[in-house]
Amino acid sequence: MLSAVTAPKRTDDLRVMPWWYVLVGVLLAIALGWLVLDWLLAEANRATSIDTRATLRVDAIRTALTVVAGTGGGLALLLAARRQWLSERAQRHQEFTAGRDHSHRELVQAHTERVAATTHKNQEEQARLAEYDATERRVTDLFTKAVDLLGSDKAAVRLGGLYALERLAQDNPRHRQTVVAVVCAYLRMTDGTPPAGDDEIRRSAQRLLTRHLHADQADAWWPEVRLDLAHTRLTNFDASGCTLIAADFTGAQFAGDARFVGAHVEGGVTLSGATFDNATFDELTTAGAFVLDGARFSGAATFARSRFGGEVSARRVVFQGASFAEAAFEKTVTLDHSTFADTTSFRRATFHSGFSIERGSFAAYAGFRTVTFEDMAFFRWTAFHGDAYFENATFGGAVNLGRAEFHGRASFAGATMRRRPNIDHVRAAADQAHVWPAGTTTEKEDDHWIVLIDHHPA
């Protein structure tokens, strides 16, 4: 807009004095001199002496001429003053005109610069859009061709398609999640008889996903990635050290060794209904929920030194040997109806919130030595078929052992309980040497069982 620069205030236009002003001034001077002369001569004529009258007339003429001269001088001074005034007005008018011209030039220059800047910006935007469109078309073309390669019957062609997708994602961060989704979808497709070389292609696809999830490899790291590998068959899947937003392995089949050692998940991990041969989750950290409901482990499962920031739900899980040694749980842990077929250890684990394993089953040794339960701990209806050790454990909240059964030796030696435990209908093998919480005694039920009795019921 041209009004961006303020123009100087307008002054009055110069006006030329008419020529008749001078003529009027001369006539006024003559008329004034004539009036004075006439008046003085009339006074001189009144004198009685001829000599005096002559002298007075001469003086009258001289005075009249003086008046005319004085009036002319006054007019001359007025003209000189007007000339000075006109000179000053001319100077101001010249300055005003120069300032107006300068302001106008500035306005025109500013407008020209704005138009040029706007034009340049529009050109840059058009160039950017053109480049963006060209890039998107190129990426779409490459993406389509790479996906087509994945559908080939030849293993080498499919492998080339995977590497093409990987390169595409590496060069175009905006499309990484899309590429990850395609690779995950490829791994989920298991219908029909797999083509020749499919196992090697699947292992390559697994490695493609995991090698770009290491935060310590800045050049190759794909941040903010979500994995959707539900109902997928995975062989020797290794996500050790990976960092990702969330992962869904619902119903996945992990053949061989599944490793999540040192992995970090910003959100949740879902493993509901998954099956494992051997699984290692040591030093895993999660910020969201960790869901294992209905999972089955045919081999060992370890969660040593893991840190779970969200709720842990492992209902109806079948474990073989399991270790949760030194693990930390920030939210509620639920293991209801889960079974442990081999040695299980929670040694030095810390539960900052509630813990529940109602109707659970331990077929072999169950170790809760030096475990810290900061909130409630429920073991109702749980069967301990092997030895169960709670030695030096700390129970900070309510403890419920109602209707639990101890077929092997039970020991609470050194355990600290801030509240009296609920031992309603707790039974233990009569042929074992048990160590119960303070204030607890037993009585014989039959030849095989004893029943716990609380001497200080609530």
C-alpha cells in the first residue's frame, strides 16, 4: 500500500501580486502629498505678511514632498518586506515540493520492493510446490514399484523390493512409518504355501525393521516407529536395544529365540495370545502397558532388571521357567490364572503398586526372596506345588493368601508385614517344615494337610 510512508503536509500555493497594487500605492502617495500640500498652503495663505506667506508656502511644498517621499519609502519598505516574505514562502514551497517528491519516490520504492518480495516469495513457493510434487510423484512411483517387487515369485526380486523400500524410507523420513507398515504387512501375510526362499526373505524383513530402531545409531535410526506384527510368524526375532513408540504382537508366533534385551518402548507392548519358544526381556523398559494375556512360553522366559512403567497384565499365561529377578513394576501387576511349570524367581523385584496372582499355579520352586510389595499382594486360591520362599520379603500393604495351597515347603522367614495377612482356609502339606508369618499357627486337617490359624483375627 502506498500509504505506508507519510507524505509532508501541503502548504498554500504561491500567489503573484497584481501590477495595479503598485499603481494604487503611487496614487495614494501622490494623493496624500497633495492633501497635505493643499492643507498647508491654505494655512500659509492665512498669514498677513507677504514674506511670511511666501516662506510658509515653500515650507508647505517641502513638507508635502517629504510626505510623498516618506509614503513612497514606506511603500518601498512594504515591498521589500513582501519580497522577503515571498522569498521565504518560495523556499518553503520548494522544500515542500522536494519533500513531497522524495516521499513519493520512497512510496514508489517501497511498493516496488514489496511487489518484488511478494513475487519472489510466490516464485519460491511455486518452485517448492513443484519440487514437492515432483518428489512425491517420484516417491510414489518408487514405492509402487518396490511393492510390486514384493509380490514376485522370485526370492531375489522380493529381496530387492525390501531393499528398495528400505532405501526409500531412509531418504524420505515422512514415509518411514508407511514403509514399516508395508514390511509388517508382508510379514503378516502367511496364507497358502509360502514361495521358495520365503524364510530368508522374512528374516531379512525382520532385520530391516530392527536395525533402524537403535537410537544410538543416529544416521540409521527411524524414530517414532510403531510395529504392527499381530498374528505374524517370526523366527529368532531380535529387537535388543531397539527404541520405538509402540508394538503390537497380538497372536504372534515367535519361533526360536525372541530377544528384547535392553529395548525401550515409549508406549505399550501387546503380546496377547503370542507363543514363544524362548524369550528374553531382560532390561526391557516400557512407559505404557505391557500385555501378555493368554501368551504361552514353551521355553524359558526372563524379565531380569526390566522396568515396567505401565500396568502389566499377564492373565492365563503359561510359563515354563521364568525369572523376574530385580525387575521393577510402577503400576498394577496381574498374573491371575497363570501357571508356572518350572522354577520361577521374583528375587529382589519391586512392586510399587498392587500385585495379584489369584488362582495361579506354581508347579516347581517359586522364589519371592527379598521382594518388596509396596501395596497389596493377592495370592488367593494359588497353588504352590513346589517350595515357596518369601524370605526377607517386605509387604507394605494388605496381604491375602486366602485358600492358597502349599504342597511343598513354605517359608516367610525374615518377612516384614505391616498388616496381618489374610490366611483364611490356607492349607499346607503336613510333611514339610514351614515357617509362617508371626502370629500364625497351624492345626492338622488330616494326614496330608494342615490349616493355618490366625491368633489375632481382625
